[in-house]
Amino acid sequence: MNRTLPAVLLATLWSLLVVDCECVPPAPCATDDDCLADQVCGVDDGRCGPGEGEGEGEGEGEGEGEGEGEGEADTGILNPGRSTFAVDVSTGGATVSRTMELIAPASVDRAPLVPAIIALHGNGDTPTGFIAALGLQQSAEAIGAVVAVPAGRNRTVTFGTFEFPGIDWDAYNELANNEDLAFVDAIAARLIATGDVDPQQIHVFGYSQGGFLAFRTAIDRASTIKSAVVVAAGDPLNDGNRILATARKIPFVLRVGQNDAFVDIARAARNNLITSGHPATIVEVAGAGHAPFPIAAGESTSVVVRALLQQQLLAGP
């Protein structure tokens, strides 16, 4: 187990070269799942009918959701559907306002407590694009989980003596100087405060730069995070000692394309996790690179993502 700065630099510099949003060429929709997977990044190109793609999601979510979001902040009750929230984040002596989209399944009105998954997009993406490309709205309903999708903030991240422009998520700095770790903490606290979310069932899911932050969050918050799915990423610090020192051993699932420049970073993360006693598996997808989301020939992005999310809900320390 070790920590090597070159691995950190490789991960960060590569993320600058790749726009991580889940963009794929338009193609005719054969099924609902294909329709979701084939969305142009952040765009409803009209190929999906109402309720199958981003068209209904935004119409339902942001039009109705922002109003609901304000109400939910006061009542502490989640309403089924899609909402947009502002979240105040305090770190480094300053407070900034960040936003997230929240998807609550119909079961939130029936179940005593529901699980929650915080899903982190890649560089250059948005919650709207991420939800559409991965089919997260339909998955939330299918698996009966709240899915929170925060918006990254693109800026220059300073890590030690290095500065990296164009990063949406800071997966490197300590909490005192890390707005994004504080943001994820604030989201988890807000979800639990609703009284509808099971505090023992908070999970993280991330792709690319969002995957690095998901890994970091799960390690640093292992006492409250139940599991992590990390796609096209690994340990941003390559720090086996940090993994060894976690509050408890939680399960990790890593997924990476065999042609992804991060494949060795993902493998090293899996090895350090296993050495430290964390249940960890890795799926290396043949023929897949870094972007779009790594799936095998004949697979559907939304079907693969739904299976990963379902696997998270069944996992636990």
C-alpha cells in the first residue's frame, strides 16, 4: 500500500483532457433503455417520447420541483418526483450556494425510510445530462431509492504546489479546504434531516472525476457511507494507508474500460481496498475506453447503471 504523487497527477491531468459527460451519437430508439443511453449529452433530441427521456424529467422536475424543493426544506418531507435544491456549503471560512437535482420515488410516500444514493457526474457534465444519459430517474423509481445529483463547479483546484484548471470536483484536498467534500456532507445531512431517508443507507456513485470524489468520500466517511460504486476512476490519492485507517470496512464496486488510461489506477485501488479488508470487486470492460460510460457490446448504459445501483442497495458492511 502506498501513496504516489505521479498517480494523482496522471488522474488529474487526464481528466483535463476528457469531457466526461455521457455523450454518444444519436441513433434510433429501439427500446426505452436504448433511448436513455443514446441521449445526446444534456440534450433531448426528440427521439424519446414523454416519460422516457429528459423531456418529461425537466418539465416535471424543474418546473414543479423547485417549488417543491422550497417546501421540502421547511417541512422535511420528500415528495415523489424530481426537484431542484440550493444547498449552502460552508468551508474555509466562506459560504457558497450549490445546487443539486433530487429524484424521489413514489415509494417515498409509502415506506417508513428509503435508501439514498449521491451520484456524481464527470467533468463538463451537468445533473440534467447525467440523469438523462444514465437513466437515473427511471432507475430511482425502479429500485425505490432517492437519488441526489449535485452540480459540480468548474474551477482551478490547487493541490499542494500544483494548480489544475477545469476541474468540477476536488477529490484531493482535506475537508478544511475542500468545498466539494463539504457539499457531499451537506447533501447527506439534508437527506437524513427529511426524516424519509434511512441514515444507515447512504451510498455514493461516481463517474470519472465524480468517481474520484465518490472514492474519496467513501473512504473519509466510511462511518456513514454504506457503499461506493466508482466508474472510470479509482483512489485520487493512491493512499493505501488512508484506506487502511477507515472507520469501518465498506464494499466498493469499480468499473473501468480496459482501454481507459485509468485502468491501472482502478486496479491499484481495488488491490489496496482488498489488502485493507474492504470487500472490493472490479469489472474491466473489454473494448471500452474512458468516455462514454464503459459498457460492453450489446449492453445498455441505463440497464448497467440500474444493476450497479441495485447492487449497492444490497451491499453493506
